[in-house]
Amino acid sequence: MFKYIILFLSFIVFIACSQNTIKEESTNTSNKETVTKQELATKENPHENIEKKVERKIVVPDEVAKLYKSVIITVKDNVEKKDLDTEIIIGQTSEVSGTPLAIQVEAFLPDFVMDETGVMTSKSKDENNPAVKVKIYKNKELVFDGWVFGKFPTMHAFTDDRYSVVYKGAVKK
């Protein structure tokens, strides 16, 4: 009985491995193009669309844009064990005093949500899930372009040997 099971499993593996193979030559005499392994190797990457970075759209609702003027970002100096709060007007860049960092706030979404098409927006004007889209520069070189999440400060976070960045709050107009 054991021999029959092994034989059956070997047959299944053989069939599974023979699926999706490419024949180097075709005996078909029709006008269809024959594709060899060599030709496939020189064709474009079939996964190129997967590898491309998709540009995401950010939509700030009018009620949010009218309500908030700035955000407060805390820069934690992990060497000197001190926190530096910096208020940054939405749409502007601010240098963080005593550090080589400058932070540009591109957008603020108090109730961050991303839909199935990749559009990022705010479900409401309330700070239920605050997120700040930032660019962080160190010695005037861009080192981070992403989001700082209020409730999830370690998710996709800015990483640096000395500094970390967290959202502290938003300032209304």
C-alpha cells in the first residue's frame, strides 16, 4: 500500500512540475509566433507594473483645510534624552532648533483613511486617526518622505540613529 501512495504522489508531483513550461520549438505549422526561452529572456520584465511605485493622491477636505493651521511635531533626541516640540504651519518647512533637521508638513488629515484606489483623505474633521504627511531633511538632504501617524507612531516611521519624530497635536485656526 505504501508503494502505491509513493507512486501516486510522484505522479502528482510530475504533473504539477510539467505545468506552465515553455517549449523551445513548436511543431505547429500555423502562423502563430513561436516563443523560445531565449526570446523570453530578452523581453521586458513581465512584472514591471508591479515594481513601479504608484503615486498616491492626497485629498484634504475643505472643512479640514479651513479648521487646522498647523501641527506640533515632537523630535526626540535619543542621545541627549530630550524632546523638542516644533509647531509647523501646514504647507511650510521649519527647522528644528538645535538639530540638523528640518521638517516640511505637506498635509494633515485628522481622521486618516485610504480607499481602495489609494486616495488618502479624512473621514471627518475630528482627530480620530491623525496623520501628517511630511518630508524630513537632515543637513538639507531629504532623508524621509512619508507619514507620521498619531495613534501608530512606529508604523512606517522615520528612522535615524539619533532622532525620532512623533505627532503631538494639531492647532486650529
